[in-house]
Amino acid sequence: MRFASIGSGSDGNGTLVQSLEGTLLVDCGFSAREALSRMAEMGVVAEDLAAILVTHEHSDHIKGVARLANLCRIPVYATWGTWASKLNGVLDEGLLQLISPHEEFAVAGLQVQPVPVPHDAREPCQFVIEQDGKRLGLLSDVGSVTPHMVESYQNCDALMLECNHDLAMLSEGPYPPALKRRVSGPLGHLNNRQSADMLSQLERTAMQHLVIGHISQKNNHPDLAMEALLSDAICPESIIRLATQNSGFDWLTVEPRTETV
Ligand SMILES: [Zn+2]
Ligand SMILES: [Zn+2]
């Protein structure tokens, strides 16, 4: 299994997850045309996509989903709340695969476990994707860390984790007060400290890749996110990568676990 990003942040998100049987696109917060061109940079064409998975209906995650799916006949996996909010009447009905945020499903040889999360959307969920015992966790757009999230993301071999903002930069930054309250609130986004706290509660011995995702260009700096994740030796620097808004990150392979004799 390997994964890559075509862009990450409040202007658009899209994560590619690939097995030998096919490729998933998790969220498409770019126009269909833009997404296709960004995917081409990663060597992926529309015909490679076995499915689009949608975490929630905010435009930085759903903008191009219906158009790309309708155009290229790609099944879309989404919760009822996500569908009702932004896909109903737009996505061709035959392409919808309704998911329960509590039930695992299989697609393209990958086992996908949705994880319900606190965020200000209708029925948001994030995903842990598994193949042959290897676990890839994708987690962004979360305002609070819940016990169920901590339980669900244990023992990941790779994790893409939101480090949205630095609290001080947000409070001194350009956002209007209401937006500051929304972003830092319990249904908003994780700040660097919350992400580091979440990470510190996870079993991390198998972790090969930790990707900083959904970083705010106005209210955070990669150095501050890195500093938080490195504090208290939560994580070695060598496994940390940054997903950027402009180009995401290139393919990272999740290697099979080495057997201990
Ligand atoms: Zn978002
Ligand atoms: Zn969101």
C-alpha cells in the first residue's frame, strides 16, 4: 500500500491511497479539472480510481467530487449526512455507496474503517485504511480528540495528522473573531498542541510515516507544527513529512511489518 496527496489545506484536499488492485481518492476539494491535473503529476489517471471516499461536505473536501465522479463514472462512498448536505441531486444516484460511520467496508483490496469525529459538518468521518495488517490513518478536520479516535488510530504504520493552527498565531492572526472561535472550538480544527497530545496517546512503534496535514497558511508555520510533534520525543524527526497546499506530498510506501522472531 502507498499513499500521496494532491494538496492539503483549507483551499483543497485530496489524498490518494493505492493497492495493487486500485486507487482511492479520499476527498476532492479541487475542481474536477484541477484534481485530474494534480493526479496526473502523481501518475494517476481517472480510470485508475476505484472509488472516491468523502469525509464531509466542506468545500475544501467535496468541491469536485460529484463532477469528477459523474464524468468518469467513479463510485462515491459517503455517509448519509454528507450525501444529504451536498451530493443529493448533484451526484448521479447509481454512483452513491452509502456508508455507516460505524461499519468497516472493503474497496480495491483495502479495508476501510470509518471513524466518526467531532467537526461542524452533518455526519463527518475520517478513515483508517488497512491492508495485510498494515494500517494507514487519515485524520483531519477535527475539533476535539475523543476516546474513540484514540482507540481507532492505535498502532498505525502511517498517519496523516491535521496540525491546523498554532493557538497564538490564530489569536493574533487576520481571521475575524467568529472564525477564530469556530476554528479553535470543539467542532473546529486541531491545533499543534492537540495533535501532539493525540499522538502521544497512540502506540507508535510501527509508525513509518507521519505526515503533517491540513496546515493553515495564515495561522501556522511548519516549524511550529514540527516543534510540537518533536517535543517530549513524541516522534523521531526522520519519519515526519509535510503535506502542502500547492503540491501535497509524493508517494510514500507503507512497507510490510518486519516479523520479530
Ligand atoms: Zn478541511
Ligand atoms: Zn471541514
